[in-house]
Amino acid sequence: MTMQRREFLQAAAAAAGLGVLAGCATTAGGARGKVVVVGGGYGGATAAKYLRMWSGGSVEVTLIEPRESFVSCPMSNLVIGGSKTIADVTTPYDALASRWGVNLVRDTATGVDVDRRVVTTAGGRSFSYDRLVLSPGIEFMFGTIPSYRADAARAVEIAPHAWQAGPQTVLLRRQLEAMPDGGVYALSIPLAPYRCPPGPYERACQVAWYFKRQKPRSKVLILDANADVTSKKGLFTKAWNEEYKGIVEYRPNHALADVDLATRTLKFEFGDDVRANVINVVPPQRAGAIARTAGVVTANDRWCEVDFLTFESIRGKGVHVLGDSTQSASGMPKSGHMANNHAKVAAAAILNALAGKPANPAPVLTNNCYSFITDKEVVHVVSVHQYDAAKKSILPVPGSGGLSPAMSELEGRFAFAWAQNIWADALM
Amino acid sequence: MQAIMAIPVLALAATTAFAQAPDANQARDMAATCANCHGTNGVSRGGTDSLAGRSKDDTASKMRAFKAGTRPGTVMPQLAKGFTDAQIDAMAGWFASQPAK
């Protein structure tokens, strides 16, 4: 059978509510309606799939996402270190349409009318909904860096953030490849909360892994606005003191004040300027722009507060917000795994609501976060979060969760298995 | 501090999960937190065990052993401690009912 014919048959099966959806039809529970999902990251893609799967195809789902493929932030530090390519962390969206019958719209959502329940796009289309899911990830607060205000697009070509995986990841890798041995790579980390707490420290390890093998006279300089390492401190510190001794230097309390783009110099509120060959500036972040447009940014003018039973915005009726854009509960990291778990709680609650039923009163979330120290050796932090009705929050279960005792190749294999399984769970 | 905290929160988790009107899909929803590593509906894409179609006793007894610290592991001993025994039984039962594929 040719590819086209097979894809056509899969699409036809999905459209007819057959194929993979047929086996799940018993769980539909009478839900009918239209859901629009904005943003195809870990949260939005998972929500789109699970809404279709758990409704047995009875709920119409439209996913609005401008990119052709999903590029994962988790594992993308391996692309920066050079042990993986961008293709290794890229998954097409096709299966959401062909296997699950999601209506994929390659466009950017630009407007939300919460009262009329309509989303409009840059391409001039509009989509009505019964329930809206916003999973827009982060946007950068470029205005906090004076030299970025005139032309942020140009600034990030000189000083890549690489904090949304894709072209920025490749650009940072190219800059590191072009850097002469003996050069300095400087990484500026914003104050928490930001996307992926251990991500910057893993990135420092991956760049150091590359330098140790290819450019051994080079240095990694971590300039952290926080007072200390914000995640897996003991494990990262051990790596910098042992595996990468003489390569990595960590400096806390380095809040970025400005960047001299012409000389690649970082300036700080306190501390000496740092001039480097490659400057990787991760700016402060807030909820993606469409959340502001929808009027659901309610915390510190940055994040979206939600009801943790449903992930419905505390302000926008019928608008559910997932992932990094949300105001995190205590102990809840901004991670891809967490966004995937948010999506399942929201999908279940939306299907119950569309069937006239109350939400599950006891949602559970997990978080599994692997960090690569070398190309193969990995450390983890995991947690389990259960709903606390008195506090109306989802909180870590005391006595559960924890860290690796040390880095290991066994955990490296589990990390790759995690990636394959969660990508499939969200997209296939 | 952790020991003091543990009693009310675990008790609360148990009461909210099982004393209130149960949601028909509660086991499915909890089991979905395993999919990130063990695959959608417990059908693994590789590198981890598939849970779909395994006997309830097999999955539940392994989870209890992880929770008790008698079965070695990396993340599972730490994750298993986050679930009540009743939740473990509910998830194990749900996976047992899934087609192994």
C-alpha cells in the first residue's frame, strides 16, 4: 500500500469515528460539542489527542498551531551539546489528524471573544467553541533588557535564548561550533519562575560535555539571577566539581541589567561585566500572548490562575489554561511532563462538563524530570501531586518523590524511553 | 516536619478520592499519569514495561513492593509512595482491562 493510500484510509477511518477511536467509545459518557485548542506543545497536543480518544470521537477538536512539527524542549540541550540533531527531537503533527481526527489548523490564534466563544486567527479565520483550551507556553519579557527594546528579533540572533526549541536551538549550536578553543560561553538565567527549572544547569553540562571533548581550553560561565541553583543542586554541583572540573564556573545573584550586543558583554545589577564569545541569554518569561488577549493573565501580570480541578481560568468562563502559562501550584514545576498531565486533567473535566457531569474531585499529577549530565548519564527528580480540597490546590504528597543518588547510564536509557513515550502520548 | 504533614494530607487524599461521589473515570484518569513513560493506555513504545493487559495482582504487587522499598528501582520507589493502596489497586485494575496490542 502506498503512503498516500494508507494515510487516506487512516484519515477516512478517523473521520468516520472508526479505527483507534472505536475501542474507546464506551468511555465517551455522552459528551458532545466543540473544543478549540490553541498551541501544540506538550499541553495542547496532549489535550487535543485525549479529548478525541476519551470522547470516542464524539467531541470535535480543532488544534491551532503555526508550526509544521512539534520540536521538544526536553532533550533539546543534547542538540546544543552535539550528541543529537534537531531532527531527533522533532515529531510531525500529522498523526493527530490521521489517527485521532483532530482538525489541524496551521495558523496563529490572535483573538479570543470569551463572551461569544470565538477564536480568530492571523489568517483571518474564526472558530467557535463550547470550551477553549489555551496552551500557549511562554513569551519572553524582552522589555526588561534595555538593548532588546528596539529590536528583540535582532538581539536573539546575536544572543540566542534557545528556550523555545527550534531554529534558536540550532543557532546556539552553530555559534558554539564556530567558537575557537579557549573561548567563553556565558549563560544568563532569569529569576524563578521560568520554564524548566533544571534546564539551564543541564544546558551548562551539555556545553561542558562538548568543550571537554572538542575544545578543552574553553569555559562555561553560569550567571544565575537566583541566589542558588534552583533544581537538583547537589547533583549538578557534583558534576561541575568533578566531571567538568575546570570548565564550569557558577556565579549566583547575577541578575541581568543589560546586554551590550556589539561586544557580547553581559551587564549585571551587581557584579562585574562579563564579555564572552557566545552569550546565551534566557530572558524572564510570562504566559504566551494569547492568554493576555483572552484576559486570563491574573497573577503578577505574568501567569494564569486556574481552578486545579478543571484547569479552567479563574476569570475566563469556558477557558482552560495548561502548562507553563499557569500560575504554578506550590511544588509544581513548569515542565513538559507537567503540561502533559495538566492536559489530561483538563480533558477529563471538559468531557465531564460537556456531558453535564461534575469534574473528578481528586485529580492526580506526576512529574518526571530527567537531566543529562553527559550524553548518556542522567539524573532525575520526580514527584506526585494530589488534590487538596481544603487548599483547593494540587500539592506534592509528603514522603513521595525524590532525586537520583547519582548520575547513571541506566537512567539515561529511561530518559530516552520517557521521551519516546511522552512524544507518542502527546502526538501519535 | 514531613512526618507531621504526612498524616493529614494522605488521609485527605484518601477521603477525597473515595468518600465523595466517585467519578466513573477516576481510575482511567490516574492511570493516565503513567503514560508519559509507559505509553498511552499502558502500551509502551519501548524502554519501559507495558502495563496494558497485565494482571491486576502483578501490577499492584509490584507497585506495593516499590512503595514498601522491597523492590529496587530508580524513579518507581519514589513515585509509588505518592499513591494510596486503594489508588494503586484502581490503576492496576484499569491497566488489566486494557488491550495489550
